[in-house]
Amino acid sequence: MPATIVDLGPAKFFRLPGEAIVGAAILLALPRKPRVVLAAASGVALAALTVLNWLDMGFKQYLGRTFNLVLDWSLLGDAQSYLEDSLGRTATLAATAGVIVLVLLLFAASAYAVVRLSNVLARHSATATRGTLIAGVVWITCSSFGVQLAGVPLAADSAAVTLQSQTERVSDTLKDEAEFQKVAKVDAFGATPPDQLVPDLRGKDMIFTFIESYGRSAIEDPIMAPGVDKTLAVRTEALKKAGYHAKSGWLTSATYGGSSWLGHSTSLSGLWVSNQQRYRTVMASDHLSLTKVFKKSGAWNTVGVMPGVQKAWPEQSFFGLDKVYNAFELGYKGPKFSWSTMPDQYTLEQFQQRVHGKKHDKPMMSEVILTSSHQPWGPIPKMVGWDELGDGSVFKGIEAAGNKPADVIADTTKSRQEYGKSIQYSVTALTEWLERYGTKDTVLVFLGDHQPIARVSGNHASRDVPVSIVAKDPKVLDKIGDWGWSDGLRPAHDAPVWKMNLFRDRFLTAYGSTPHPKKG
């Protein structure tokens, strides 16, 4: 089978597998007992490779990469939780049970089929031997001359290729773990004295905000872009009237389609955190995150507003947050919107009431995660009057009238349309909050964590996400004048593109931080 869903086609199932020919030759040469054992083992191995192939297809479809045999098993639990939030517990349990039964049947059927085939070969050994030799000659001929059927090579060795790629992937992962531990110990600003960290931002209330799945496709895809671009233009003008100006560029995310925490940690740590092992390594290190810079400086209090966090979150220490408001600490009494625990507008109003709008002995550095644009993009919240938000009960009717997750998931075009609407909502909520509550000292940095899944962004989409810095004080944007970023909230198509891990050091340098390297 191919490694991607889009490559599925009838021609893929009419190929001559070289592994089957070799296997038949070996089985013909063995006596009964070892033949049956090898046949059963081969069937189990074939089933295992098939399951890995399915996982590759699923990961390619949703995360834009293949399944990692070492690191990705934990993501299956996350996938189950996502389905439960989107489709309900009963449907998720039924689907999970169905998958388990299917996999068990696959293993049993594959083992039985290969054993039965080996017995047939043994009973007709003369005919089977001739057939195997002929098949071998045909395979070699087709392979040598590149014979194709409907554009697909007739001679196949996909099982061997899958096994080889999985083996190489495991080896590369284990090597990467050791190498990355060394990289994570090196930090250009790790030994910088507190008074030399971001001196040009002293006195500013800093807000770092991630908008879920806010990717380049939202701004440039022909289905999503018209609505999103209009929203960005309208909100740029509204902010300008309120005295704010913005500059925007592109960052290439370390993740795609999901695993938002990899995007968060990459942009804030200055390290390329592209898998779960790297994430664990970084979180256990003393590498200086961008948010922790403000805590270390001693000039800011720090807080996190995390409506997506619904369990213990030990990462709080790495990100240097004095206090974290999780999903259960924001007083929300309204309905969930599929995976998202609460609408972004409500999250931002609570941020205002609990953090930004209160008097503090120091300026605040806040990290705010917005979740309303998380898949499956149904139902999507709508903006209400800021004075009407209350405890969130106002959203009950909006949620009930919205699209059902299953209806959106089942329709690719609708998924793209609703995704675009969710980005419009999140951007509107965030910029309206700034327009309503921001001060002359408020500085907002907001960006996407990754592109949406391939079914929405396209199978060959980039990993780029928009990033914007918004402020009233012109000196804040003057400091990044040489970055080449576009004016306004919409980065131009040809605006600079940086790898996401470069953002931390460039931001720190732009605002006056002095490098004092720390080496492990």
C-alpha cells in the first residue's frame, strides 16, 4: 500500500510483490513444522507492516509526516481524547473498539491466510516451484525495464521498503535524542544577567498569544483567504484608529496539523522542537524560554491563561509563569465548542478581569493560548457584546445552533470554509480585546502554532504561520524595522520567512538583550 491516502488507487493492488516471491521460495524449501511456524510469523509480520502503513497514512493526512514507532504511541491517546471531545464518548468508545477488533482480525486472518497458502504450495510443490520461478523472472524483468501499470511500477518491494524506512526511522530517532540533548544545553542568552534582558521593553505589558492552527493557508488559500484577509484588513484599520500599529512576517513551524505544544515550545525556546522526545528534553532542561526571560529579569510578573489545559501542567516552570489559569479556573459555565473548552472572547475577557485589568506592582508578561480555531471547526462561537459575556452561558444558544462536528469532519470543503471562519473569529476576538482594553504600554505578539491538517491546508502546503507584533508606542516597532516585515496584520506573500526557532534570539536581540552564552 502507498504511504498516503491520496496515492491510493486500483493499480496499487495489481502489483507483483517481490517479498511474496522470495517468501514462497523459502516456504517450498522447508519441511512442514518450520514451514507452518515461518508462515504464521510472516502473516503476523505482514499484518504489523499493514498497521504501520495505516498509521503512516493517517499521520500524513493529519500531521503531514509519517508515524514514528518510538515516539508517537502517546499521540494515539491524544487522538482518542480529541475524538471524545468532538464526537462524544459513546461514538469514540465504539470507534476505538471497532479499530481494536479490526486490528486483531487482521493479525489472525493474515497468519491464517499465509499458513493456508503455504500448505497449498506444499501440496502442489512442483507446480508451485515452476510458478515461483516464472514469477521471479517476471519480477526481475519488470524491475529492470521499469514496466508500469497505470503509471505504477509493476514490480513491487513495498514491504521491504516499509521495513527499511521504519528501521532507519527508529535508528535516526535514537541518534537524534542523544544529539539534541547536547544542543539543548547550549544557550546564547543562558547566562545573561537579569538587567541585560529585554531592557528596551521595560515598563511594557507584554502579551504572547498563540492562535490555534493559524497558518499561511488561512491567508492565501482561495477558499479561506477572502474572508480571513478581509478580517485582517478591517482589524488593521480598527487598530490604527485606536492608535495601534502592527508589523507581520512568517515563521516556519516545527509541527504541522497538530501537536501545538511543539510550536509553542519551538518559538519560545529557540530550539527546533519537532517531536515528543525533544519536547520532553527541553521541558526538563534549564534552557531559557522567551517567557521566562521576563521572569528572570525581575521586572515583570508572569502569568499564563491556558483554556486548553485540563490536567496538571508541569511545563509551567519551564515557561517561567508565576500563575497559570487553566480551563477550570476561568469561571466558565457555558458549553464546550467541540474540543475547545470555551470561546476565545470569553478567555480574553477573563484575562482582562483577572490579569490585565488589575493593578500590579510590576508590568505583566502574559502567555495566552486561544483555542476556538482548533479542529474540527464545528460548532464555531460568534462574537457577542463584551458586556454580555457573564459566565459564558450566553453561548449556549450559539453552540446549539452551530454545525455538528461530524458534519464538518465528513466534508473537506466545509472543513476548509469553517476553518477560515474560526480564524476570523479568533483574530476578531483578540484584536477587539486589544482595541477595547489595551493601553499605551500594551505590546501584543501573536502567531499561529502550526498549519491546519492536510485535508484543509492541502497535501503540499508549507509549514508557515503568520506572526505579528502590535503596539501603540512607535519605538517598539522601530526596534524591528530592519526585519523587513509587512505593515499591518497580514504578512505579504514575499515577507521574510524564518524558521520558528530563530524567533526567540532575534526578538531578544532586537529589544536590547546582551548575549552571554551558556554551554553545557
